Amino acid sequence: MGLRRAIVLVALMEVTWSLNVTTIGPETVSTDASAHPEPAEENTEQKEAVAAEEDVMATGELNPNHYPAQRAAKLVQHYLNARYGSPYKLFGLKEVHSGNAEEVADSGRKYQLEISVHEIISNTKEKCSAEVFFPSGAKQLSPQVQVSACEEILKLDAKSEEEALYQQYKTNKTVRTEERLPDSYGHIDPEMTPFWHLSIVASSFIMLKESTENTLYNVAQVANITQLATENDQLKFDCHVLLHEMVSQEIPQWKLLFTWSPAEGVKVLHTEQLPHVHEFEKRAKPN
């Protein structure tokens, strides 16, 4: 029950998600997660209607408020966070203004989008153009994202805050662990907010890689994050995150090992998807 409560609250808080310009793709129910809670579960007739509508709108001009355009735009958010995000710079999708989809020979589907990107911490918004390509084929390949006309929001300067955080934690000689960001009531200690942001940025690498035209990922909760000993002037973290795949309503769990410094940004060194809870239970049962 606590995890479900956290997921609902995070859907309301998703103001902390980022959106940096470059390449990414598909549908989304809401543009600014902070303003719109997760949609309630649809009945069978509603689901069939949505599925039929999405088939009709698979190519050509898209309704900017419907899943295909929203999911593609959400990928732009993950891309921007992975490429430009930091403890003090986090991008989110504010609005999808227009979208167009087309089949590209037998190689995949391309989405062209006009969107507004929101840098959440500074509360800055800018209109951008983006192109998201989803490769087709038996083997799942990562989407490709290209972003343009979004230069001003990417120039936002958070160097002084980043350097202060880095200096505060780089001499850490003991293992430090924080759990449940946010907690079951949606609360995050202000001191831990930069590490919540860092976890979202690192998780964006996973969400970008794992996304397809039929998924919509957000970070539900950081189960725990541990600061390890600093290596090569890089803060190093071990992190366990719970993602929320909103289409299937599954909660994939991932472990990440990543580093961060103001000079180098976030570097993901290792990722591992953990078994679902029921798989853990199955393994624990004696034969």
C-alpha cells in the first residue's frame, strides 16, 4: 500500500522530470505530470476505443493530447535529462503543441514534434522542435532523438550550486545511504532533493533505452541510494530505483551504479534489472 501511495504522489510531483533537446519519441497521457495525476484504469470499451484511435492516428497528423504524440514527447524529456540533467537542472515536458508520424521504409517510425520544455528548478519554459525515431525489427533498439530550437533553456547556469554540492560531498569517507525518496507521503528532505534529481537523471538513461512506442516511463521512487567512496574526483553512487511503466502499470526495478561531477556530468557505469517481487517469492519457496 505504501508503494502505491508513493506512485500516486510521484505522479503528482513529476514536475521533477526533465526534457533536454535532441532525439526521442511516442505517446503520453499528460504533458506536465505535476499538473495531471495518473489516469484511472480504463474499462474494456475505453481501452478498445483508445487502441482503435491510436491505429487510425499511427501516421500523419497526430492529436497532441493523445498517446502517440505524448509518448514520443516523453522520450525527449528522458533524452534531455540524460544528456543535460544535473542535481540542479531537471527537464520536463510542459506541452505538446503538434505532432506528425510517418513510416520510414521498413526501418521504423518517425515522429516530428513541436513541444514546450520546462526546466523545473528555475521554472523556465521554451518551445522546441524534436524528431523521434523508433527502429523496427525483431531486436529492440533504442529510440533516436534529435532536438532543435531549444538553445536558451540549455544554457541555464547551475554551476555554482553544483560546485557547492560537489565540494560538500566529495570528501565523504564513509558509506552513506538514504532510503525512500520520496517516502510514502510524497515527502523528500530538502537536503536529499539533489540526490533525487541525480537519480532521475541516471534513470533517464534506462528509460530512454527501454522505451518503445507502447511504453510510458516515469520514476516512481528511489528505494535507496548509497554514496560510495569518491573515485577519480567523481562522486560515486549505487542506486535502486522503482520505475512506473504507466501503460502496463508494471513497476520495473533497476539497480544503477553511476558517477557525477560538475565537470563530467552523470556517467552510468552499470545497470541491472531486478526480478519482479513475485519472482523473488518464487525463488524463496522450497521445492
